Amino acid sequence: MAPKTLISIKDMGFTYENYIQGKTRNKVALTDINLDIYEGEILLVMGPSGCGKTTLLRSLKKEAAPYGIVTGSIESITDSSKISIVFSNPETQLVTTTVLSDLALAMENLGYDPYTQKKRMSETVSYFGIEDLLHRHPDTLSGGQKQIVSLCSSLMVHPEILLLDEPISQLDPISALEFTDVLRRLNEELGITIVMTEHRPDDVISLANRIVYMERSKIVFQGDTRDVLKNLWETDSSSIRDFLPVVSKCSLLIDKDIPACITPKELKLMIKDYMPINKPVLKEEDKEKDTVSESSEKAVRIRELFFAYGKEKYAIRNLDLDIDKGEFLCIMGSNGSGKSTLLKIISGILKPHIGKAKTSYSKIQYMPQDLNSFFTEDTVHEQMSFKDMDEDLYLSLTEKLYLKEILYKHPYDLSAGEQQKAVLACMLLKKPDFIILDEPTKSMDPSLKRVISQLLKQSEATVVCATHDLEFAANYASRCVMLFNGEIAYSMDARSFFKENRYYTTSVNRAFNQINADMVLYEDVENAFGGK
Amino acid sequence: MGIHNRMISPFYISHPFTLFMYYTALFSCIFIFKNPFIILSLFTACCLMAMCYSGMDKFLKSMKWIVLIGAAVLALNILLVHKGSSVMFYLFKNPITKEALIYGLYNMLMLMSVMTAFISFNTLLDSSKFLYLFSNILPKTSFVFDMALRYIPLFKKRASDLAAVQSVNSGKVNKSVREKIQTYGIYLKALTSWTLEEGMDTALSLKVKNYGTFNKVHYARYRYTLRDILLLSVFMAFTLFIYIAAILGNTGFTYYPVTASVGLKDFNLVLYGVTVLVIYLPFINEGIASLKRGFVKLWLQKR
């Protein structure tokens, strides 16, 4: 039996009406959209930032629909009150002082009677196991917990369709996995139809039944997950291929005639039949790194450092760390292991309680996790420019980071990825010799990560970066340290770090480590299997 | 006891309205009774409540200021009021009287009682319980108030984050006063736009949760127990009782020109007895509960 169509979109177009300085400057966001959403499916809408994903998603719910000119039609057999939507920023979705009141909000607004309220609250909270969060203040929750609370709150009205706008883009990978597990349960156990947008598909690809790939306000591909992945691979354009999850990319590179893999397990089973053609060779830079001598000059020297926020426990305890001048150090570790605290101590925002942190840099730039605290001006251009600025550098950064389009926009109007670009440009313009980055790649396209790592390298500054992004660290860091329980558990050059790790490692290494192939990155697979 | 045990305390888990009525009774007593002896008993009760429910740490921290303000009130009354018949000595040709001292003590205790009572009030009737009281009458106002309560600390945290990031990145250490004012202006501007920008997202998230489409109700979080109703009626009857007593003129006390005797007689003695009984009721409640717990423990051990 063919699945029931819940929403059917025919020849839809959408244009934002903008009036800038008295002139109409309309922006087309969607054209020729034809899409059916079937009952019980998980539909993933992918595409680069600004391709119209969010506009499409929001158009599906009447209350959330953006203002503008709509053409074509959206036919829905589901009542709008049975469609719930969760946005990407967990901060703006929790508005009261306790989790309980936030969970109850949707029901209170709809005027449910006390019995129904209590019934739904108790069953939903028990189903998700978040009872111990109920009386906590939203500010004490992690990003992942906040997002789960927002999701639960929207589930109180028993929706049939759940719309999620980049729900995991601002979460660290561990929280992202927790969140996707919840989505899987909702779909498999309750049959809720889920439509979600995401531009970092690695974590959600295994959930999706179908994929829609959009580019420049149009749907380019739509269909079953593996078919679309193959279509994307066959475009032969590296910028489009970057949207493929790493495991799918590897499997399609090795053999494009079989269906694309979507989990490391599938890749692991698949590669047993294929032997690498070339042995991966150690890159030249890697060899150089190995020869870095012990005596090189230190930018930071930390000895026996202790730091605590409250009276209960030390966030950092007995930590020793040396950072060489010119190195790219990645600090890895789980949530709450003290990464951000350590960065704040290095930057001088926090002072150590016990121990010493000696620093010898002349100009420092710090990128906070919440980028809104970086911006103070009205446009990106104003934020970037200052007296005695290097004009040539300004022009080259604008070009390399594709900032031209956003130069005269307000920083808050940018997408998260664009904000990160703008912040990096501002930082590099100051020509610092020490750069601190706190989660710099959360919502970045893969191609952009390559650009920023090149720019960071060119600046010749010492870079210290706290990140959850394993692929980024494996690709670009010179050294990685693992922060665990407030101290440095171990420190290694980036390649050995991921090579030796069994769980906390790149998906390529997870798939390949049992056949003893020295593969950590997609590039290694490309080398070995005779890619370009 | 203190802050860690308060969750299993029977008075702490009372219905917000019962708690509210207790504090109505307590504050009424503090303002109505003029007898220094009764005020001293009330002040002791307020201190015990603060220690018991808010914890020793919080109590001592707040007491530093409360004692300071109390002492100032006492000193001012002694130095500025020259009424009264028994002069103790002259200071710069001004008489310092015994009556002014006693009235100053009364004033000090009254003020300190009010402030000390607020320490435990904030713990027992925290913002969510307090809002719950008004949510049935003014659901929307109490909701907006709750949002504001969430927002104020968030704004403070963001202001300090912003200032920290900006000071690291600007790299300037010594700023002139003019520069400092300029920077603060810029911070304020940035924080305001941040708030407004986020306000739009919040508005959207409220809209998709159907805010404003129906009459808002409030999630029924608390239920009256028999004990709640019992305590509530005691507190209500008592409040009524002391107001009647006040109207009938039984709660006053003469300070000037000659201080009356502090001793309590006849009806005043009854009034005092009832007041102490009601105001110390939470402790009686706690006492009974802990005795019960003790007996249950003993009983379990014997088995």
C-alpha cells in the first residue's frame, strides 16, 4: 500500500519582500518546489546555507510561515495545530524560570483542562526520562538538554508532523547523538512524521528515509536516501560532494556501483572485499611535525593549575600544559571537562586559583562560543574595520571567506556559519600572534573549514582550539590533547591521536582500524583507493 | 537542618497559599504589635525560620547587613529623639533618654524582623511558587513576569561575557574615563540589539506554541492536602483575630513620655500566647514530623 500523503506542495514559489533605502529589493527564496511528504517518514532537507531550506520548512506550518509573496499551493490534510516546530537556537525557545513551566507552556496556551495537562506532562516526561530536569532553571541545562526540553514541550500537543529547523547545528556531537536517538524513537515507536533541515548530515543521515537536496532556492535532487547520496556523488563537483557524510563519500569512492554506506559499520563490512591499491604515504608536513624539537619557544606554560567556579569541585585540577609558538593545538574532551575554562584562563579572562599560567604572546584574539558576545557594531564592515587597518588583507579576507554579500548586513542577521566567518575575518585582520577558538566549526560547511584552516596557517599565529569536531581536528591540528576530569589525560600529534583512539576518533578510522590500514582521513582513503 | 534537608520538611512542601497566609500573619504581627517583648519573640522566630529553611550560610551573610542597618536605626533614634522623661546623660547639651533607647530598640527589632523574615520567605515562596499564587487571577501578567525573572540574570551574564571578550580582543589595558564611558555605551548598544533580535525569535517560538490564541490557563502544580487546609484556616483565623484586637486597641504600647511596663496581663497574655503558638507553628510541625521519623526508625530497627 502506498503511504498516505500528508502534505503536498505544488509549483510553490516564495519571495521575501525587502525595502532597502526606499527601493524594493525582493529576494527569491523558493522556486518550482514540488514535494510530497508521506506519513511516517523522516525527510531530510539538505543544502548549503541560504538555499531556502528554512523558508521551505517554515512554510509548512501556518503560524511559522514567513512573510512574503507565495505562489503555487501547499495542500495539507493535517491540521496546523497537529504540526509542531522546533528551531535551531535552544536559547530562544525556553522562556520561563523552570523546565516544568516551559514544558507546560504549549498546553497552557491551548487551555487544556488540569487533568489532561497532568496526564500528558507525566507521560511525556516519563517517556523521555527527563524527570530530574523538571525543577531546574533552563540556564543550568546543557545545549542538548535544552533542545530535548523544547522538543518535549512541542510534543505535549500530540503532533502528527514534527518540523525541525537545524535542530543539532548548535549542539556538540555527543548531544547531537542523544537528540537523534530521541528522534529515532519518536519515529519508530510512535510513527511521527519528521521533516528536518540540516547542513551537516553526518549525524542524521542514518535516520533519514528520504533526502531533498536544495541549491539556489530550487530542489535539485529528491528521493530515497541512498539514491540521492549517489546523485550527489555523481555531480563530480567537490563543493556538492562535501555535503555527503564522510562514510558515504568513502564507500562511493571505493565502489560507486553499490549503494552508498550511511554508517561506519556498513563501511567496515564493505571494505573487507576491497584491498587498498596504494599504501597511504605520510604527508610531508606530518614528517616535519615529527621533527619539531623539544626546545622550541613556548607561547604558554601552565604548571599545576587549579580552578573552581563554586565551592563544590575544581573544574581544572593539577593541569600542566606547554604550547609551542606556531603550533595548532586542539583541546578535545567531553562536555564539562573544562575546555572552555582552560581557554578562558589562557586568555586571561579567568585567573587561576592555584598554580601558574605564564603566557608570552603580544597580541591575542579570542573567539567565544556564543558569537553574539563578539559583535558590537551594526554591520560586518564596521566590525571589521579599524584605524591603521591593512587594506590588502581586508580585501583578500573578504574574497577568500566570501564576505562580500554580507559586508553590510547586521551581524545578528547572519546565519551561524556566516557569523563564524565574519568573526574569523575580524580576528585575522588584527594580525594576532595568538588565537584562541572555542568551538569554531559548529555550523560550518566542510569547504569553509578548509579555507579557514589555510588562513589560520598563513597568519603564522599560535592557535589553540577547543572542539568536538573530530574530523576538523584530525585534518588540520598539529597536536591534540585530551582533557579529562579537569586535567590533561594525554597529548599526541593529531594523526597518532586519532589513529590510536578506538572510540573517540574519526568515522574513517572507526571503519578502517580493524584491517590495520593507516587511515584517519577521507584523503587517506582517496590516496589508497586511487582517487584523484 | 538547613538548606539540604528542606525538601523533606513538611512545612516547606505546603501549598503556596498556606505559606503566603503564614507570612501575611507574620508580617501583620510585626507591624501591629508594639510591645517590645512580643517583637523580640517575633524576631527570634524570623531568625529561626531563616536558619532552618535558608541555611546558616545564607542567614549569616544577610545578617551582616541587617544588623548594620538595625544598629543605625537604633543610634539615630537615640541621638535625634529627645522625648521621654528619664534622662540618662547629656551629649553635646542634648538629653539622651531611656525612652528613646527603648523605642529605638523596638524600631530596630521591628525592621530587623521584617528583613530577616524575607530571607526565609524567598526560600519558601520562591519565584515559581509566588507566581503560581497570582497565575490564576492574572495568568498573562504572571507569565510575563516569569519571563522577566528568567531574563534579568541572563542579561547580566551576557553583559559580563561581552565585556570579557571585548577587553581581551581590544588588548587595551589603560583606558581614560572618556574611553571607558564610550565602551560601556557600545556594550549597552550591543546588548540591546542582541536582546531585541532574540526577542523576535522568542516571539516566533511563542507564536508556534499558540500563545495568545486561547485564554491562557495555568498548569496545576500544587494540590491542597488536609494539613494545608488546616494550617491555612489557623493562619487566616489568627490574622483576623489580631486585626480585631488591634482595632479594639489591645496591641498598642506606650513609649513616651514614660515607658509602660513590659509585663503582660489578662487579655494581652492570651494574645501573646496565641501569637507565639501560631508563629512557631512551623517548628511544631517540623518537630512532630521528625519525632514520627524517629519512631519509625526505632520501630524498623526493633523489627
